[in-house]
Amino acid sequence: MKEAPRLVFFRPLMGRRKRVWLVGAVALGGVALAGLATAVALTPPVRARIELWRRGVGPGDEVASVHAASRVDDVETLELLRLATADLDATDHEGRSPLHTAIAAKAHQAAAFLLDAGGAGTGAGEPPLSLALGSRDPELARLLLARGADPNQVDSEGFTPLARAVAEHDEKTARVLLAAGASPHVDPPGPDGSVLEHAVREGWTDFVTLLMARGATPATLGREGQPMLPLAVALGRAAVTAALLDAGADIETPLVTPVSEDFMTLVPGQYARHYLTRDEGITPLMVAVLRGDLELARLLRERRASLGPTRALVKYPLGMAANRRDIPMMQVLLGRDPAEAAKSRRIVVSLSQQRATLYEHDKATLETRVSTGRKGYRTPTGEYVITNKHRQWTSTIYEGAEMPYFMRLSGSDIGLHQGVVPRGPASHGCVRVPAGTAKRLYERMRVGDPVTITQ
């Protein structure tokens, strides 16, 4: 067999020295190329893409992958996508950003990563904070706020986050928002003029306290055109009224005139309408009286609400209660407990018998003859309360008429007092009591004690 010819490269072209140089050059070039390739392979984007490729994420799958990782709280994959220069704010086919996806899934870590990496959540739909609040996730809302979310941004329905939290009775979120700088001076959609009004109407005492502590003003007018304190009273909100007062609301806040028909529906009755349409300076206490609300009247009196009169008709709260013949209300205004007063002492006057009997703890302890109003001045029957006591009193109607031991009945023109007691009615309407007995009654009876005049 013939030996195969040997291939000798470059031998005809160069000598031994040149061959050594060429081999060295080729070797050095190979090393350089290998180093370049290694350097390229070690750059973060390339390494990230290789790792993503190993996880099945190709170059065209980045948007879907960002949303998928955001949905399952996969921060590791999100970091690889960031290193691979993927768009962390790219919207999906419905126009939602990855941040929206993370919030909807309550993926806290992914949401924090996206925010820190510049994912602003500028896609379609609600602002990210509103979406977080809608998911009832205060911690997620706190995370967004800590990273610069606007606590006063309005959502698609016109609600600020705080207005939404109050409307949904979400006190925990409301506290987070207020602590982050949400303004309590906002007008939510709908008929309510402020978030404070909404809380007042719903009777949410804690919200009222919270909002007032953050600067909400009770002077804001509600939908009926009235400040918050009179509104709370008109709605019968005792706890809210107390909260407003505790937070600094003026207990003498007057009604704004003219009073609207809408407000008058909250305080019904002919007497109420009379004063609401004709008078000025009606206070929250007067509103409670006109509504017959003993609980609120007691609360306001305990907080030292004035018993002073209105500005136009000069009508006192006690007189308003008397007009309504509201015995318990008069007793409350006078600082008495109606139940206690009814049991302690009461006087019963009989017109037909011309006699009066004192009952103490339901036992008759004193009986006396009396003289009531003669013809044309008949003493009116009914239930009364002693509203004033005067050791010495001179009539303001019948000039010079002395009425010792005078006890006025329900703020009216009549009362019990010492006087001449013939056999039969002889007065101008008052109940005359013999000397001695009048003093004894005067000393035993207290303001607020009831008096019944029967036929």
C-alpha cells in the first residue's frame, strides 16, 4: 500500500522563525476571543436572559411574564426581568399595568418591588391606591402611601380614597389615609356636603371623632343647609352629638335662617314649624326640645347648654316644652329626672272639690282647701310642672297684687300662692292656698315637681 502524502502547511512560504510567530499570534488571538465571549456572557442582561430562557421565558414573552410574576408575588422572576430590561409598566391586553395586577392579587412583595423599580401603574382603570382600598387591604394601601401614592387622588366615580373609606365604613383604612395626609375637607359624590356629614348621618361616632381630630369642621353646612351639631341633634344622634362637642363644636351653634323644608321634616310638628319659620337664634337644645328628644336634651343640659331665649320671638326652651305640654322635657330642662320627680312629690288640685292634696312617695301627706279661678278666669285643667319659686312675688298682670310663696306652673301666668280662700272659686286663674299651708307646700315642693289640675 502506498503511504498517504503528508500535508505540510505554510512550509513553502515561511521559515522556522515565522512559523513560531504565527502560531503564537493565533494562540493569543484565541485567548482574546475567548475572554471577550466570557465577558459578554457575564453581563447582567445576558445572564438574566439566559436564566429566563431556562425558565421558559423567551424574548417575546416578557409582558406576559411580568404580569404572571406580579400575580403570584414572584419577586425573583421580576428581578430577572428587570435586569433583562423588560418594561415593568407594560400593560396587558386589558390595559392593566403589572402594578394593577399585583394589587388585584394582593401580592404585597411584588407591588413593593414594582414601585421601587419604577412601575408607576399608569395603565387603565382605577388609581393603584383606589384599587388597593377596594380590595380592603389597609397594609397594601399603607405600602402604596409610603411610596408616594396620592391620598387625595380622585377615582373614576369621583371619590377620594378617604371619602370611599368613610362611605364603606372602613375605619382602619380611614386612619391609614388620614395619617398619610388625606384631607378631611372633601366633598364626596352624592348629596352629602362632606365626609364629616356622611359620618354624622350614619351615626358613625368613631369616624366623627377621627375626622374632627384631623381638622374637619362642624361649621360645614349639610344638605339641609345646617351645621353639623344641629343636624346631629335633629337626626337624634346622641353619641355623635357628644363626639362633636368633645371635639370642640360650639354647643350654642344656631340654626342658619331661613330654615329649609328639608330640615323641618327632621323636626316635625306645628310648634316646631312655628319657631323654625318665624324665629332666629334657635340652638341645638331648642331643636332637641322641639323634637321631644329627652336623651339629647339631657345631654346638652349636662354640657351646660343655655336655657336662654331665641333672638326674634324671645322664646325660652322651657316655654317651648310648655307649649308642647311636655312634662318630662320641662323636668329635664330643670335638672330633674322625670321618673324620680313623679315618685317624690306631686300636688293634685280638684276644681270641683276646691281642694289640693300633696302626695309624697304616693302617700297623701297634706290636704287643704283652695280657691281657683272664678267665672271668666277659669283655672285650666292639665298636667303642669313647677318651673319657678318665689318667696315674695308681685303680679306682673294685676298691678300691686302680692302673691307670697308663689310657685309658677309650666312657665305660664298661673301658679299656686298664698291668698284669700273663700268658699268657692275667686281668683283670676291661680290656685290660692291658705296662709300657713301655702308656706308648708312651698317648703316641701321643688322646681320640677309635677302638679295635676283635674275637674
